[in-house]
Amino acid sequence: MDLQETLKNIKTQFRLGMNGAVSKSMRDKGLDYKLNFGVEIPRLKEIAAQYPKDHQLAQALWKENIREAKILAGMLQPVDSFYPEIADIWVEDMHYPEIAEQTCQNLFQHLPYASEKAFEWIADEREYFAACGYLILARLFAKGQTLNERSANEYLDQVAAALQSEPSFVRRCAYASIIKYVQLGKAEGAKALKALLPLKDSADEGIRLIYEQIKLETEWE
């Protein structure tokens, strides 16, 4: 089966798995894909399982302005042929939180240069680059990956700024990452609370609440 035929078969499965109610709900929330079949993630995983990981197929799927195709691309992209410059191109083409979240979960966290890219991206002022950086770190921390002192200081400086920014996707991703970071151990929790102390006295009640929520995560039994 050639590439075009495979793409055609995959799109047929998207149509068969279409969920109009989910698609409409996404449109109502401003998720204006060219095409959105509303196929749910478990079904997309079933479709992905039918195909071997393939670079050309994944790249072709990513280029489609179709919600399901972009999610499936992350599931089918081999790690060894996904070079750093391609990762940058993909993030530049992200416009919706779900795509960032799914791509980080299915692909980015598994890259051999994941940590390096994460630190590069959290220092980037562009929304989806920063968001993906924090999402990757959240995944790595959840798997028990720790940071040396220099990296920890850099991370905490960046996350402190992100948590005090206007409510945004980046702020939500930064919060997800710091929660996973403080769960690594008492040392990480203490270091994070010290770095984030300015949040405690913020004039913004929401930011003060974030600090208290992080503090709760550090109260080990």
C-alpha cells in the first residue's frame, strides 16, 4: 500500500469514527480546524495500532489541517528520524492546546533530546514553544527524572515567571510541571518553595492560591 492509499484509508476511518457532538463542542469552544471529526483519543489509538511507525506517513499526516491527523502523526512518528529541527517546525504549526498536549505525550517526551529541547523552549516567548517545554518537563518529572543544581535553578527561574504571567496555556503547563517537580522529593519541594516565595505575597489572589497549592504538594507525611 503506497502513502496516498494509506492516507486515504486513515481518513476513511476518521469518518467512520466521527462523533458529531464532540466535533460541535470543540467548534463552539473556538477550535476551528479545517476538519474535525470529533474522533475520541481511544479510537485514534486503535487506528494507530493498525500501522507501523513510519516517518513519511507521520509527516504527511501532520501537514493535514485535520485534528485527528495531527494527533495520529505524533503516535506514528518514529523517534530516531525525528530531528530537533523538525520538532521546531511542528511546534510552529501548533494552534490548539490539545495538539500540544497529545504530541508531547505521544512523541516529544520520548525523544533522546527531550530535556534539552524542553529547556530551550521554556525560555522561548512564543506560547506553544514554552507550553510544550513545560509539558515535556512535567512528563519527565513524572518518570522520576531529576535536575542538577544549575538546571534546577534555571527551571525554577523560568517557572516562577510563567506562573505570574497572565492566565494562559503556558501558565497551566508551567503549573503542571512544578507540581510534578515538587513530587520528586523533599529537596525539590524545599528548593521550589524558596524560589517561588514571591508568589506567596502577590497582589493577585490567583497567584497566591497557586503558591498554596504547590506548598500542599510539598507537605510529605
